[in-house]
Amino acid sequence: MSVAVQKIEPYVNGVDKKQFETSLHEITNQIRIMDQKLIMKTENEISLRYENQHDEILKAKETINQHKF
């Protein structure tokens, strides 16, 4: 994000509009990519925890069934 911000060079009355739009677009893209990465990590973590819990349930059921007979 800092790369896009550094590209904005101050002018006497502010910044160049086109340069500002370009930098803003780059920042938006970086935020979108970060959001996608966060979503993927969250989904992966949820899936991993689900699988672990499911495995534990299956092991517990198997143990219970072995002791019944």
C-alpha cells in the first residue's frame, strides 16, 4: 500500500488528479487481494477444524462400538 501512496507527488495546489486516481486504484486492488487471502485462510482454517473434529467423532464412535460387543 505504501508504494501507491509514495507515487503521489505533491503539487502547489495538491496532487495530480490522474496520479491520485491511479494510486487509489492500486490501493483498492491491494485491499481486494488482502481480502481474498484472508477469506481463503479463514475458509481453510474452518475446513481443517471441521475435518479434525469429524475425525475425533469417528474415533469416539468406533471406540464406543468396540466396547459394546
